[in-house]
Amino acid sequence: MKYKFLEHTGDIKFQAYGKTLNEVFENSVIAVSTYISRGKKIKSSKGKVIDVSGTDIESLFYNFLDEIIYLFDAENFIAAKAKITIRGNNLHAEFFGDDASNYKDLDQIKAATYAEMYIKKKASGWEAQAVLDV
């Protein structure tokens, strides 16, 4: 399982999983894309490259999620998947996605939040949780 959505009263809450830290971030992109697209398949016809940093792994995750939302809101780009490289508290991402105007009835996300956010190493790999304000 790459991710799952969890019950939340007014926002979107998900957990993402991966064998590596990079993979858990990559699967978080798929979770966000799935929510925005309402489960519709997004083509990988365009690319975007970003670099993000944080003071710790949680702030890196927050800044990363915020950047996905920014690309959607400001650049009309919806990411379908990503290739992530994390070194310390720095992240390099290659996003593959499409122009959001090619899709109808997309959902909006206002912002990432620190509420209930965590990233932790488990016996089976990594797990991250996030709540997104909608």
C-alpha cells in the first residue's frame, strides 16, 4: 500500500508509506494528486523540478506539501508522480504531471498543516501522516 486516507472532520488526512524516506515522499505526491483529481488518472506529459529545504524532517515534509499546492494554485500544474532525492534536510524533486486545465472538477487544497503531522521509521520502512486544509 502506498497511502491511505483517514477520517477527519473537515480536512484531508492521509498516511503514506515507503521502504525508503524518498519513497514515502513520492507516495505522498500520489495521495495529494488522487485527492485533487478525485481519483482520475493524471497524465505525465509535463515536468517540473523543485528544491526544498527545512530545519528538520517534519518542516521539510510541510514545505514539500506546500510546494505541491503552490504548483497547482500558481502554475496550474498537477503532479501525478515524482522522483525524490533527500539529503539531510534538503529535497530535490522531479515532478511528472500535466496542466490542470486539462481536467474538470478538481478539488482545491488551501494549505498544508502541522496538525497531526509525523514522519517515522518503522520496522517495515517509513510512514508519514499529514493533514491538509481544504
